[in-house]
Amino acid sequence: MKLKGPVPEGYIFPKGYTNYLFSLLFLLYVFDYVDRMVLSSLFEYIKADWHISDAHLGMLGAALKISIVALTFPVSILIDRWSRKRMIASMAIIWSMATAACAFTGSFGQLLAARIMIGVGEAGYAPGGTAMISAVYPERKRSMMMGIWNASIPIGIALGMMVGGKIAATYGWKHAFGLVSIPGFIIALLFFFIKDYKTVDLNTYSNGSKVPENPMRFREMVREFLGKPSLLFTYLGFAFVIYVTDSILYWLPTYFSRVQGVPVEKAGTRAGIVLLLALIGAPLGGYLVDRWRRTFSRARLVFPAITTVLSSIVMFLAFVVFTGEMQYKILLLLGILVMAFVAGAAAVTQDVVHPGLRAVSYSLAVVIQNAAGAGGTIITGVVSDATNIQTAMSSLPISLFIAACLFFAGSFYYKRDYDKVAKINLEVES
């Protein structure tokens, strides 16, 4: 696709090309999560077929996160220092191949290995996509575009849960993996032909200056992250929220099936509708954060604090106070609220670091998120084995409350950390 038309202020490509690039990133994220989440709708089928425990199912859910934790940071260095588009396309091909391989497994160990390989492919996608979106859209739109991009996650989750259960009920659970792997291949091939921005030189700058001074030394790179309290609080806040959301992602269909007696093939659809409502929460949160930030500099962390504490209250009501249809209505509200934090928090990981380290910055968030998510998935399974799924889900609101406190604490450092960052104009690659 040729670059045609004027380049508006704050953009590096014409608007039409920028939106085309964003569309590919959006679709890749959808199928990233389809490939991840089809597993959760198949838990009961796999358990019945292979006679494994809930703890084993939790390990399957956590497996890809283990490889993401191990590989995201080194892969993000390649993204920042080499090529966004080549790394993203290559990773999409790997995760699609690994998903297809799940259809040919014959034991728990083989399926576990295939799930780990999905994580190998997905290791750097979120950091790469985040860095690219931060580069191609103006800063004033950063939270909103992050919110819209992250709205692809609930679409992928819902599709994975709904489609997986229906395919499994008709053809068998292994066929679900094979069929959902196809779209990722197609979009990955398109991504090889897009334009990228030039890799940003790593130089030191004096408090927001546009004039480079000296090449950054290793300790100065480390200081970009460890010396920014707003960033550290954001990483930790992410971790406590993702501990909860990943537990919901993998265990809500099982909860509906066991506690409410919903048939397995319908439980995934019922859970998928709850999670699909993040399609409203993520972009709406991004829009509101960007609007509020015009008059309140701390908005990108105060807003996540507000929505996360509300999520904690709503989740407590859903799993502890109410049952039946009222419970489901409250869970629908939770679906909107629980992802409203992500746009502002993701934008912070880009706002307060050197532009040449943005993928690395979000990779650290991804490492912490996935470690927490893996922990949440496994611990929820272990608690369920020891007690029941009701008790396991009822304990989760505490983590959301802790996350809200962390976001609020980080907001007091945001302006100071933001003012230190170099303001560098990005350029299109040759």
C-alpha cells in the first residue's frame, strides 16, 4: 500500500495508511486471543477425555504465559532495536502454527508443550504493537487508540470461547484448535509488507530536550525504568488486575457449568458475552482518559484507580452476595468496568520512557502481567481442587482493590516522570 495524502500534525504516516496499519494490528490481536482462549471453552472436554485435575487444566492455561514471561523481554529488545513489522509478522506465524499443532496432540504433555510454543510466538506481540501504535498516532490520542486496540482482546476472547465450544460439541475438541489457527497465518503475511518507522537511536537528553547529548549507557537505560515510580506502580497495578482477569478468562465457563448447571457448550458463550463487554470498557476508558488529561495531568493513572476499585466492589457483589440472573447482570457490568483501566495504564508505559525503549517498557508490563496471570490461573485451580470453584472465584476482588491503590499511588509521580522524557520526532523507514 502506497503512502498517499498529507501527514497531519502528530502523525508520521497519512491518516489512511495509519488506520490501515492499525486495522492489521487490531485483527492480529483478535486472533492472538482467539488462539489463547479457545482452550478455556474446552476444559471440561479435555478433563473428561484425559481424566486430569483442575490443577492440570490451570497448568495448560498458564503454559503459554510461562514462555511469554521468559521471552518477552529479549524479544522486545529486537523489536525496539531492529524491526517492529518483521518481528510481529514472524511471531504471528509461530503462534498460529503452534495452535494448529494442538489439534494433533495425544497426551497432556504434548498439549502442554504446544501451549508453551504458542507463548513463544506471542512473546513480543503486545510490546511491539503498543510501541507501533504509540509511534504512529499523536500523543493526545494515545490512550484512546490503546483502548480501541485493547478492545480486540474481548472480541478474541469471546470468539475463542464461543467458537471453541461449538466446534467441540459438533466435531470434537481437537478440531477447534485447527480451525482457529488459520486467520493468523493470513494476516501475518500481510504484515510483512507494511511500512515501519526508523529505529530510534538511544541517546541521553536533558529533561525533555530535543537535542541528543551522549549515547545511553546501560545504567542509564536501567534508570529509565527503575527510576520512574509512576512506571513501577503501573507495572504492579497491571499485575494485580491481570491476576484477576486471567482467572476469570479461564475459569468463568467452568464456574457457570459447575455452579449454575449450564451445559458445557453454552457455558463458554455465556462467559464470552461477559468478557465481550470489555469491548465497551477499554475504548470508552481510553476516550475518557484522554479527555480528562487535557485538564488533569494525573488522569492516566487516577482513572484506572477509580474504575478498578469499582470493579472490585462489583465483583464482590457478583460472587459473594448475589446468585442467579441478578448475579449474571452484575457480571455483565464487571465485563465493562474491569478493562477500563487498560488504556490509561498502557499509555503510561509509553509516556514516561525514552521513545527508543517503548517496546521494552511494555514488555516489562507484559512479563509482570503474565507471571501474575499464570499464578492466578494455577492458584484458582488449586483453590478449586481444595475447596470449590465458588470459593476460588470469591477471593479475587481483593486483588482488584490492591491494584486500585497502586494506580492511585503512582499518579502522584506521573507528571515528574513525564517531564524527564526526551521529545523525539520519529521518521518513516526508507
